[in-house]
Amino acid sequence: MGAEKKSWKPFQPSGDASGHGDERTSYGVVASIPSSKISVDISLPLPEMKLQLINLFKDLFEKWSSLDDSQVSVDTVSGGITNLLLKASVQETSGYDVFLTVRLYGPNTDLVIDRKRELQALPYLSAAGFGAKLLGLFANGMVQTFLDARTLSPQDMSIPKIAAEIARQLHKFHLVEVPGSRESQLWNDIFKFLKKAESLEFDEKEKQDKYRAISFKEICNEVNKLKDVADLLNAPVVFAHNDLLSGNIMLNDEQGKLYFIDFEYGSYSYRGYDIANHFNEYAGLDGNYNLYPGIEAQYHFFRNYLNPERPHDVSKKDLDALFVETNTFRLASHMYWALWALIQASVSRIEFDYLGYFFLRYNEYKQQKEACFALARKFISG
């Protein structure tokens, strides 16, 4: 996602149509952020999508009301299983290129993502130095400033130097205060997903047969059992990213600067859940959970998370406690994304085997649960 070696400058919002003062709306978004009712079709080939983006830019930003096709180029940065991330370059009359990031929401993602919660958090995360600045909103996405960096690969995250920096950034992220209830939303979200997942229907007989084989009574019992044990840990609640996979971490290699992006799953949650969810993402979408970090790699991360300035001063007691916390919530991460995948399997048009991903995550939950429960119970009993 690095910028080409040519004259470019950051986006300057002066002259936009909105012209409001710096007031916050009920969603927590600065009222001067322009918005459009235009929707961009995520399924279109890039050249056709580009034409829709040009119309969007003309509608959002008054200074670009006369844009034509020759001034705009669009490239794909990453295409995940929730969003499509694009880089747009706009050539202005001054001769400079302005780079933007366009995030397109996947279809029906409002079933699993609380957009109101996301938009409320964005200004506070931005003020704390996280992510790209929000420039505009439209029907199925947002426009943000361009970050001159590349997205990480799953393999990058396990490199000790990068892992330490992710841990330090996560420590800082967890200190951000976002208005609203400070209660963890994790179990509310999981039970909400469970309720939706219990009443799905699939057009394809093969998928419907696989779906009917799922025991939601078993899943409900597992969630309740896991919640009962996790509650006994009294884990700290923080504003968590909740989706810290490699595609949501960017790195400028020249400057060594690391960025977290895409906060759509962000909410108050348990710090151990956020860390465990990140560790689970070492497996990548292929789900190679043999890549889940071992104890030494975890402790390296914990040291830099718990005391970024003096990591070697962290006590073994604190390391052990966070190890138990993280590896208990490791199970909750599998359960969350398993249920999420079931819902996506019935509504998403993105080419991905969501139903297979449900079984991948739920089977990993079942494979790890005995060891994780035993670890937690031993710690709780003292």
C-alpha cells in the first residue's frame, strides 16, 4: 500500500460541502464529516467500481465536483472476508496526487457489526493516534486518509520485533476511553450471534444438511460453561479492537511505524480476549492452529504489553496470570467467530467457505477446551 515515488500530499478537506463546525452527533462522529447516500457495488470488477467511486467523490467532496475518469486510479489493497479495502489516487489541478483509502462493507455485515458503536468510537481512537482519519461516509462504507504502509501477513505477526511492537500498540489502544457503558459486550455479542445462528436456512441442500447436523443446544451449553469459568478470572475490561488479524495491522517498513486499522468490531471487552483473538489469527484464514504461539512467544508479547517501557521488569506472577486469562479467552474467540461464520454463510455474497470456517473454528474450540478449562480451574483454585 506504499505510495509511488511521486509528488503527493494528504487530503485537505477545505471546501467540502458540509461546512459544519466541530460538533459531535449522537453517533459520536464529528458533524463536519460529509456523507453520501451513494452505494458502491462491491461485486463489480475494479474498472466499473472506479466509475461509481468517481461519482461518490464528486458527491462527497465539493472541490472534486468536476472529477473525470483520467484523474482517478483505483487499486485493491486487501480483500478480506468482511470488507474490501481500496486505495484511490486523485490527481488534482495543482499537479499533486492525493491518496485515499476506501473501505467497502461486505453485504449484510450489519447483522454482525454494530455500525453505531463503530462510528461512536472512531473519533476517540483517531484522537489517540489510531487508524486513518475519517473523511467521509457513504451508504456501504467510508473514506479515510491514506496510510503509507503495507498490511502484514500472518507470518509477520510472529516475528519477535513486530510482535513486541504490536503488544506495545495494543497496550496503548487499551488505554483509550470511549464514552458509553464500560461493561464487556463479548457475551452479549456471542449470545446474539447464537440466537441468529439457530434460525438460518440455506438454499443448497448440501449446506442445509450440514447446518441441521449442528447441535445448538450443545453450543449453548458450551458458551454458558465457558462464561462461568471466565467470569471467575475477573479479567480487566478495556476498549478492545476484537479483530486484530494481520490484514488489520499495517507497517511502514522504512519508518518502522505500525498502525491498527478497521475498528468495526471494537467494543469494551476483556483484555485477554483481545490478545487471544490476535494469537488465534497467527493461523491465518487457512486455520493452521499449529502456528498459535507457544508459551515463550506469548510471554515475550505479554512483557511488552504489560510494561512497554521496561518489559523485563514484569513479574512471573503477572505473566502467569495473563497467560491463563488469554488462553481461557482463546476458546471464546473460537466460539465468537464460529457463530459469526454461520451467519455469514447464509447472507454473504463474498466467495468464501463460511460454513467450513464455522466447523474449523468450532472443532478447534472442542480440541482445545479440556486443556484450557483445566488451566483456568487450576489457577482459580490457587
